[in-house]
Amino acid sequence: MATKKKKEIDPECVEFGLRIRRFREVRHLSQKAAAGLMDVERTSLNRWENGHEWPSLKAGRKLQMHLGVSVGPEPVLQEPSGQLTLPFDFEPYSLALRISPQRETVQFEVQLKKLGT
């Protein structure tokens, strides 16, 4: 009986998947709702979020357009208002830098996370 070779885990793919999940959750969307919004299969979104595969270039554009997931090295959320948010997580703090659409104002927000979350 042939044994399946276990696929190697790509840490960058896993990290990107976690970013996708965080951006989806910030928008309070289920996987089903987000997949419908982007016109992709829920199972595809699940594989991306769990770091099992990279999204295609076309899917990457949909992620950026519909969820605001940056395909670059730094995560950036673009709100419908045009405001940009750069989230950072440093346990036990959650930090966010918010930039207005006209780039006139910058807000810096720090939150202490609840224990166990």
C-alpha cells in the first residue's frame, strides 16, 4: 500500500491565511458570506485561511477588493469610507493606526485584549 507524502507547510502561506481570517472577522463576515461576496467557493476561502494553499492572482485581487486584504507584506484594511487601518497585534495589546481618506488626520488606537481571547 502506497503512503501519501505529507505536504510541507509553508509558514508564509499560513501567516497570509491568518491575515485573511482576521480581515474577514473584522468585517463580521462568515466564510460563507465572504466567499459569496468574492464569488469564490467557501472551501477555497477555508483552504487559504488555513494556509493549505495560496490564492490565485485573480483571487488575490478579489481579496484585496472585497476584504481589503493587502497582498503586500503589511496588512492594510481599507474601509468603505476610504479610511486606511493598519492593525498590529502585540500581546496583550491590539494596536491600530487609522489614516483619513484625505490623509489629513491620523488616529492611533491601543486596546488591551481580554485574557483568554
